Amino acid sequence: MHADLAIVGAGTAGAALAFFAAKRGLRVVCLERRAAREAGARWVNGVPGWAFDAAGLDRPRDAEVFGAGHEMHLLAGFGPRRVTIRGHDVLELDMRALVERLQRSAREHGATLVENARVLEFDGRTLDTSAGRVTARWYADASGLAGARLLEQARVNATDLCAAAQEVRAVSDLAGARAFFERHQIDAGHTACFTGVAGGFSVINVRLAGDRVGILTGSIPGAGHPAGQAILDRFVADQKWIGARLFGGARAIPLRRPLDVLARGNVALIGDAACQVFSAHGSGIGAGMIAARLLADALAEGREPHDYAVAWHRQYGGLFATFDSFRRFSQSLGERDLDRMMAAGLLDEHSARAGLEQRVPRPTPGAVIGALRGVATERRLALRLVPALARGAAAAAHYARYPDDPRALGEWSARAARIMG
Ligand SMILES: Cc1cc2nc3c(=O)[nH]c(=O)nc-3n(C[C@H](O)[C@H](O)[C@H](O)COP(=O)(O)OP(=O)(O)OC[C@H]3O[C@@H](n4cnc5c(N)ncnc54)[C@H](O)[C@@H]3O)c2cc1C
């Protein structure tokens, strides 16, 4: 089989790329090791609405939307201290429906999606797959964290891996469910996000949606904490109002900053395969879809895969590196630290909203004054937080200078590593 572009993986990033590239007139083959209906994320994910606009995709509707417009209550441990984010732009999506839309759109525009075709080897010119050999002018690795590794990407360190689980379950006792949210002073239908419940960067996120409940958990087992699935199972066992599992899944998410090398020669990486994940909460859907769009545009316009890397890193690399610097700091925070940060105003609605929406924070003068007061009252925490923020600011400036010439990447990467520490 021969194509202009061969894509490995038909999850969000791969299916989006197949759609964009086919729409721009390229002959596309997309290889998926599973059945198409089992590809990619099979659970509910929070994705900022702006990511769809940036990728040029219609915003989700109907069956794709599990929830929208709810408040997010970020609690230190199990509370009562909290930061509440209202009116944010993050949609809760049933990823099964979104992946299906992207795959369908790709097929409608002429892309060939080959199911149950596992890529076994790549010698730089040919993909050896369980369904035969495939050659192409360009290759894209959208096969996720544990995928085909077309550029022999380095493995992610255990302390930079989040083990996450998400399930949608039936509610067996609605009164019990309401009582649970009432106890935490949250109106039913809004999100309770209990943070720092099993070490730094751990979370139990719960929202009632009619007669169903969405539960998301995550943590870093490499730092000695229980995995997301174990946290979820324990939570469900403790909460007698939660009933049978309807759908969901569990997997590792790479949390490190996106790879410096997103493309080499005729090969590009997108999505989790490129660690394009907003690591402050392990979100890769928006970044992967945008990467797909930038890559498809570059190839369709006769530019090189490296030009996509330049476009993605200059626009988003600094933002992702900045929040990764914050993520590394937050990994060292326990439940009590979070409580004190919230009490001191070092974590407030402005900064939490920016993190949730994957945007650069634009604090109001009032928020800046509040944060400065917080620095004065919580010196010990501030001494750890301020260097992390300074590293992020330096990284943002550096990513804006991501080199046009791939030969300058070695030097650029070395400096990025020095900045990020
Ligand atoms: C429980 C959980 C909750 C999450 N919550 C959020 C969230 O709220 N918001 C958010 O944005 N992100 C979230 N994420 C992360 C998000 O799901 C991932 O970032 C996203 O799915 C990555 O998409 P992808 O297309 O790059 O890779 P994947 O979804 O991993 O898709 C890769 C595809 O490649 C296929 N494949 C792999 N190897 C091969 C091979 N050798 N040959 C052929 N095919 C292959 C796989 O079968 C798979 O279908 C969450 C993740 C988990 C686990």
C-alpha cells in the first residue's frame, strides 16, 4: 500500500490528522492496531472549547457532550478549603463519540482507515505492519505513549507518568449521592475535585450527571502512591450510592514537557507520542487535535514536517513548558500545602481557571496584590513556587525562538533543558 501520508494510530490525534490531511487532498492511510471503535480514549475527558476553534473543528454537540457549564470546586484534600471556578470554557466529552466523529470525517474525505493493523517495525522507508507493508512520502506517529515510537522517542520517567482512571457509573441511590455533594457544600451537577488525596498531583474528581456519575482519578505511582484505578476502586467501595460501571478506562499519561524533536526528516510525532500533554492536569486531547491541524496544513502546503514542529512549539510549547514547571512544583505539595496556598491566595480562581482552560494566566491587579500578600504570609511555599514560575517565564521566551533550522535544535534543546532544570 502506498500513500502521501501514513499515520500510525486512529485515536484523537491520528483520526484528526487523517481528517485534516484527507480534506486538504492528501492520500492518507491510517493504521490502527485495534478495531476502529476501540481506538483512542474510551472515557470522558475535559477539553477546552477553544481547542476546537484553534483546530478548525466544530465544537462538540449532542452525544459527544457529557457535561458543560458546571462549576469546578477545587478542594484541598476533602475540604472544606476550596477555590471555585465558574463559567469556564471546558467541556466534558464522551470521547467515544468524538473519536468516532473524527474517524467518520476522515473516511468521508477519502482517508483509508485500516483496522486491526499493528505497526511492527519501521526502517525509515517502510512500515512493516500485521496487515502488510506500507510506504508513504510522510509518516506520522499518533500511536500514543506505548506506541510504535517511529522516532525511537525516549521512554518517559516513572515520576513523570500519571496513572489515571475515568469511569461513568450508574447512581444506585440518588438521595445518597445528593447527600454526598451537600456534605461538601456543592450543588448537585457541579464538580467536586478533591486534590492531594494520595500524594502530590493526585486527584478524585466527581460529578453527578442526572442518574449517572463521572469519576476521574489520577496519581503518580512512580512517586510511591497508589495508581488512579486503585484510588477509584476504593472511592467507589466507600460510596455506597455509586452503582454499576457503564463505561470508562485507565491508562498512563505522559506529564513531561512536550518533546523537543517533534519531527525528523519525513517523520512527525503528534499527541501523546510527542508528549503533547498539558501536564498540570494530564490533558492531551486539545493539544493533539491542534498538532494534527498544523501538521496537515504544513504537508498540504508543501512544507516540511519540521515546519509543523516550529509552528506548534512557537505557539504552544512555552505555555506547556510553563505549566509543566508548575506541575513539577505541585507534585511536591501535600493536602496541607494546598490548603495553605489557597488560604494565602497563592492558588486562586484566576490561576486555577487559567490552568483548567490551558491558557496563560492574565491576573487582574487585585489578584496580583492578593498573590503578593500570599508570598509575604507563606514564605516557605513561596520560596519553592517563585523559582518554578520564573523557570516557566524563561521557558516561554525560549520556546518563542524554536529554531527554523533543524541543525540548530541541539543547542536550543540544551538551553531548554538548562532552563527547565
Ligand atoms: C483516565 C484518563 C483521563 C484523561 N482525562 C483527560 C482529560 O480530561 N482531558 C484531556 O485532554 N486528556 C485526558 N486524558 C489524556 C488523553 O486521553 C490522551 O492525551 C489522548 O487520548 C491522547 O490521544 P492520542 O491520539 O495521542 O493517543 P491515544 O489515545 O493513545 O491513541 C493512540 C492509538 O494508537 C493505536 N496504536 C498504538 N500502537 C500502535 C501500533 N503499533 N500500530 C497501530 N496502532 C497503534 C492505539 O491502539 C490507539 O488507538 C486522560 C487520559 C486518561 C487515561
